[in-house]
Amino acid sequence: MRILVVEDDLRLAALLHRGLVGEGYAVDVAYDGLRGLEMARESAYDALVLDVMLPKLNGFGVCERLRRAGMWVPVLMLTALDGEYDQAEGLDLGADDYVTKPFSFVALAARLRALIRRGRPERPAVLRIGDLEIDPAARRCRRGGTDVVLTAREFAVLEYLARRGGETVSKGEVLEHVWDDRFDGDVNIVEVYVSALRRKIDTPFQRHTIRTVRGAGYRLDAPEGSRP
């Protein structure tokens, strides 16, 4: 497996290189966004570890240009920005996951393994599950051509389920990817938002898209008879 690390902090880049080589990866390093973009375009990497704060072109710009070019290599973003809107921007632009600095290398390596296992299926800009359309960039949801008004948090939950379409996702995973690290409430808050989503995207359209997998979580499926 070949990994590209794009990180301008020389000390951190060296630590990541050493750690990932120790995990058995072949690792290349770029120290600015433009060079990282060039290397990602020229070579077939299994994943990118991409810092947000980079000289010449930031990580958001690198990720956006790769996705615009139809390149779907898994991207794990590193950020010192702990606001949920900064994290959401990275995901909207096509990143697959993020780690907030300071981070545990063990956790980073585990997330990277998960991304590589998941592979690189092509993902269109607009997510479609049957006749349900989710446009992350425009923050717009439609069902059968009808706009569905969602709150920001409802949209974030739906988007995450859609990006994992067909997979069973636990409450903990939803909580980890939609709420920020400062949230210390009950994991069952996810149930509240799933119920609200069902009332908005399923019930009025006589659909059953968000399915509960008993003891495991939720799965977003295209209901029978729905047409994209």
C-alpha cells in the first residue's frame, strides 16, 4: 500500500513517515499543497494524509481539485481547526475523514486502515438514494423533485448516512462524524435526528429509506419502487 503525506511541518511529516513505514506502507511526502496535488495526480496512491494548513495551496483546495478531476483516492485530513464547520467543509469538498491535532498516531493509523478497506468508489457531487437527492455543496435535499427543508444538523446526519449508503452505521459513528469533540451528551441524540429525518424525507412520500438495524444502528437504502 502506498500513502502520500502532505504536511509542511517537517517534524510532524517525519513522525508520520516513520510511523506509517513502521505500519508497512510505502510513504511519499510533499511539503506544500501544489506539490502534493501534482504528486497525487501523477501516481496511484491508496490514500492521502492531507494537512489543511499548507503553503501555496491549502488542503481544502487540494481535495477539491482532486475530486473535480474525478480522482477518488481516500483522503484523511489533518486539522488544527476544531470547529465543526471547518470539518464539515472538508467533508463537503470530498474528504473521507479527518483527525484533529493533536492526535494519537494509533488512532490515525486505525482510521487510515478503515479508509483503505473501504476503497475508492466513484462518488458523484450529488448523492442519490433512489429518488432522494442530497447536494452537500448547495446544502439542498430533494425527494422526487420536491425540496425538503432540513436543519443543518439534520442535513449533516442524512449526508453521512448517504455517503455510507447501503452500509449499517452505528450511533457512535454518526455522533463522531456529525458532532464535534466537545459534545458530551447522550448517544441517543442520534435517534432524535433520525426520527426527525423520517418525518421529513420518508413519511410525506410514503417511503421507508432510513432503516433501523436492531442492535447495530441505521442503514440508508433506496426503497422498492422509488425512481431516481
